Amino acid sequence: MKKLVLLLIALMLVLAACGKTEEKSTKNTEDKASEESYTVTHAMGETTIKGEPKRIVVLTNEGVEALLAMGVTPVGAVEAFTGDTWYAHTAEQLKDTKSVGTESEPSLEAIAALKPDLIIGNKMRQEKVYDQLNKIAPTVFAETLRGDWQENFKLYSKAINKEEVGQEKLDAYNKHVEDLKAKLGDQTQQKVSMVRFMAGDVRIYHKDTFSGVILEQLGFARPAEQDINDFAEKGLTKERIPAMDGDIMFYFTYETGDKEATKLEEEWINDPLFQNLEVAKAKKVFKVDDTIWNTAGGYLAAELMLDELETYFK
């Protein structure tokens, strides 16, 4: 009996030692992961990031959408361009995120107060404050904001060390594009015109724009004067209204609350020159959401634009 008791005690000691060894091994693995570093090449050079970033501040709206799509909620982000803190389609996901100013004027004080371990920004918007940001936390900048948002998305997935997740999201998006393209069939032969109204400015959008890239991916044709690989024709006068013609037109109005852009939109849409366009006479002019089709410029908006675009072609 005594031998049996001693044997049981010995067995318990062995099991306890194994448990401690396993616990120590797990802790060592976690510590090692938190100490590992990786280097990201970006618009401002190279940045080394230690461990897995947990407190991320994002200084572009399309960057915010990228992180949300990959299941990461930033602790701080810049505000929407519409006068609201967040866009309607991201507001719920950002309910616990702190505002750090705007894309053109991020608040260094607000960013520092959040004690981030990674800052993601953009050279086009924040190049002048890069060095100051980099002193707060490792900072990664994308080069530009126009056109193909997928290139920035890939960079952001590297920055947050989630390249595999990022690629899965891009694959899902591109499948959405291909599925819709197949469904549209020869309807993509229609020439799609894109127009934007802003307070004091009217623009015809070309191919190197958020919506322009998506239309091209879907295989849509564009009117000859819009089938150009650059951003847009700005500062239009009414003499250029004929250049807006196409088989179908989508236009969006950038409104910040004073209704000036809306007044300009109504003036142009009701102008006899506009009403004489073939696309207007065919009743193929549609107003769409400026945020989704242009301003937000990220993954979530792209998915929503595809869904909305489908409703116009049945």
C-alpha cells in the first residue's frame, strides 16, 4: 500500500513538471512571436515593425476600409470627407475608434495620445509630417490614392502582417468582379459616362479613378473623350456638356452640407444642352452615391459599388 502511495505521488510530480514545461514552452513561443520583427518597403523607404501591431492608427479612409475588411479595427482614424465623423457604411465598425483629424490635417497630438504601435498613411496626403509621425510609431506610407486601390491594399496587408488574409479578401473581391462581368455579358459594350458635381467645379471622370478602374475591370466601354488613362477633366464649362454623352451616365455630387454642389448639379442637369444629350433623352442618367462610387475609395466601397452597379443592368 505504501509503495502504491509513493508511486502515485511520483506520478503527480511528473505530470506537474510536464504541465509547467508545456506552459513555459507556450509562453516562450508567444514571447518569441511578440519579439519577431518584419520589414515593409513603402513610399518613404523601409520600416521595421516588431511583433504584431495591436494599436494601429490609419490616416486615409481607404486604408481604414482595408483594415476593416481584414478584420482589424484601428484605434484611431481620420474622419470622412462628408462632414460626418465616419461614412455611413463604416460607422458601426468604427464606433470605438477615435478621430485623429482629417487626411489633409491629421492631429499629431491626438495620434500620440493613442500610443499606437503602427501608423499607416499616404505620401500624397501627409508627406510633410512623415518624420514626426515616425517618431511616434513605425509609419508606413502608400504612394498615391488614385485609381487601383488594390495596390495599397496589398501594402496595408504587409504592414499589419496579414498578407494571407489580405490575399484571400482580394481573391474574393476579384471573383465578385468576374462573376458580375459574366452576368453582364454584352451589356458591357455600352459606353459608360462618369460625371461629378462639386461646389464650384464640374468634372468628367476618366479611367484612373476609383469608379473608372472598377468599370474597366468589368470590361465596360467608355465614351471616346473619357477613354483616357488619367484622372479627370476638371473645371468644365457648359460648352463641354456634349463630352458627357454616352449610352448610360452615372453622376455623383460631393456635398458637404451647404447644398452648393447640389445647386450646381440641378443647374447643369436642367440645362437645355444637357437635356439634349442622347443619354438624357434615353432616360439613362442616374445619380449615385458619391461616397461609394468615388470618395471612400476602399475595399468595402468597391464591394458596395459592384452590388449597386448590377441593379442598373438587368
